[in-house]
Amino acid sequence: MFIAAIPIIGSVFSFLAEHIFELAGGVGTFLMAVVALLARKYLVPYIELESRRKYAAYIAAIADDITDELVLTYPNRKWLEYLDDAVDKIIDVCNIDQDVARRAIQAAAARK
């Protein structure tokens, strides 16, 4: 019985030896698909998070500049009364929501 299986095993090895590059090409395509899925799942959210962090840092820097300008413009007055003007200014500059602008200005004022 084993003698009858020798030609079958030999033909399988022969087929594999002749078509190994075609089979490897299919495996390469599969591996590239897996890499693309993993990148989409893990790398893209990380990149989006980094861009949001940079944008938040820019908003904080602009809020600091606006509050510094208020301090210089109204040195003897209580400049905290003019925070609404600062909120309007940062909304115009950054084109962000009013709540985000108000939090940025309040955080900048708290740092002063």
C-alpha cells in the first residue's frame, strides 16, 4: 500500500517545487491584507490622535496670547471682565465651538 502512495507523494512534491513562487505570491497577498487591516485598526487612530493633540496645543498657545494681550491692554483694570471678548476673538481665529473657546480661555486665565 505504501508503494502505491510513493508516486502520489512524488507528484505532490513535484507540484510544490514547480509552483512554489505562485503559492508564495498568494501568501504575500494575504500577508499584505493582514498588515493593511492592522495598520487601519491601530495606526490610523494614533495618527488622528496626534493631530488632535497638536491642534489642542495650538489653541492653548493662541488662548495664552489672547490673555497676555488682555493683561497688557488693561493693566490697571480687572481684565477678567473682558473674557467674553477673548472668547469671541479665539472663535474667530481658530473657528472652534464656543464651549471649547471658553474652556481654552479659562485655562489660560487660570495659568496667569
